[in-house]
Amino acid sequence: MNVDSVGGIHIMNVDSVGGIHMNVDSVGGIHIMIVDSVGGIHMNVDSADGIHFMNVDSGGGIHIMNVDRVGGIHMNVDGVGGIHIMIVDSAGGIHLNVDSVGGLHIMNLDSLGGIHMNVDSVGGIHIMIVDSAGGIHLNVDSVGGLHIMNLDSLGGIHMNVDSADGIHFMNVDSVGGIHIMIVDSVGGIHIMIVDSVGGIHTMIVDSECGIHIMILDSVGGIHTMIVDSVGGIHMNVDSVVGIHTMIVDSVVGIQTKYTHRRWYRVSCFFGIEDFV
């Protein structure tokens, strides 16, 4: 035991078998170190730095560190076995990491209300949830091709599902606008719905059978078009100008058009006919 003139108290206990050491200084920081050559236990407490706790087992490879500075906690378990857990609470932030060897990683980050999660990078399953200013992100199974992303930023939602099989789904809601897109690389089907300032747009495209449907509702106008590469059918409806319908059949060559309650029939055999 040693007490100095500065007011610092120093206590040291040395045991050749147990190896115990203790030190308390005048700065206000309390330092405690317990060293065991067999168990390998180390402990340090410091009021200036925060609280530090460390447990080292040379045989089992267990390491625990607890650091509390600005409310922050850090923990690390079993460095040899590959299990690592870290919890950090800095300005409300939490981090968690489990089993780096087995490929299981979980991270929970709460910063300004944000949550991040990542699970099983080795197995190809990734889950990420981010809540920052109301934003949510989700990503699942990169190996199997299943990806889901949910973004809620200014009311916007985005989704992407199954890129491996060629199916993509996107839903975007931005300032009241709804966008839906489905893409199938095998079947060639595309659907898009856009609602911007009251306008509705629908489009279906099938590259195999050649069918195209489009509906446009802008300033009260509705437009519908159907294109069939085999039958050759086209339709257009406009509520502002009137109703326009045109049917084109490449086989028999008949075209029919209706404008302002008048019908026009166009045929390669009879020419143009105007009838009510």
C-alpha cells in the first residue's frame, strides 16, 4: 500500500499465483485490474473514460468489453468461436453483431429513429430496416433473388421482388402519385400505373402475344389502346374530344372509327363508308 503527498492513493497487491493488481489514483478515476494467469480476467473502471470491463479467457477465448462513455455499451463475446456481440448506445444508437464465423450478422442502429438489420450474409439472406425520417428499407434473400425494399420517405414506397426470376414490382407514392411496375423478363409483361395530378396511366405489354393496353387520364381525358400483332386491334377513347374507336384487322382489313356519334367503316374491299 502506498499513499503519496499529492493525495493519490495507490494500492497494489501482487500474488504470484493469483496475480491480483489494484490501483486507485487521485485524478478521480478508479482503475481496478485483476490479472489471473489461468483465467485471464482483466477489469478496468475509469470515471474519466467511462466504464470499461474486459474478461479474457485464454483457453475459451471469451472477451467481454463494456464501455460506457456517453451512454455507450460495447460487448464482445467469444472471439475464438466467432460470436461477436456489440451494443453501442451513442445518441440512442444500438449496434448488434452476432456470429461472424457462421455468417449471421444482426445490426440494430437507432440513430434519429433509424433501425438497420442485416441477417445471415453467408446464406444470402439480408434484412435491412431503416427508419430515418420515416424511411423503411427491407432486403431479403439476395441469393434466391428475392428483394423487397419499402421506402417511406415523403410518403414514397418502393418494392422490388425476385430479380432472379425476372419479376420486379415497384410502388412509388410521391406527392399522391402511385407508380406500379411489374417486369417479367420471361413473359414480357410490363404494367405501369402513374397517378400524378389526377392522371392515371396503365400500360400492359406482352412481348409474346403482342398485346399493348394504355389508359391515360390527364385533364379528364381517357385513352385506351389495344395492339395485337396477330389480330391488329387498336382502340382510343377520349372523353374530352369525344369517343374515337378504331379497329384494325390485318386479316380482313376492316377499320371502324366512331367520332362524335358518327361511324366510319374502312375496308380494303368497299373503301370508306360514312354512316350513322
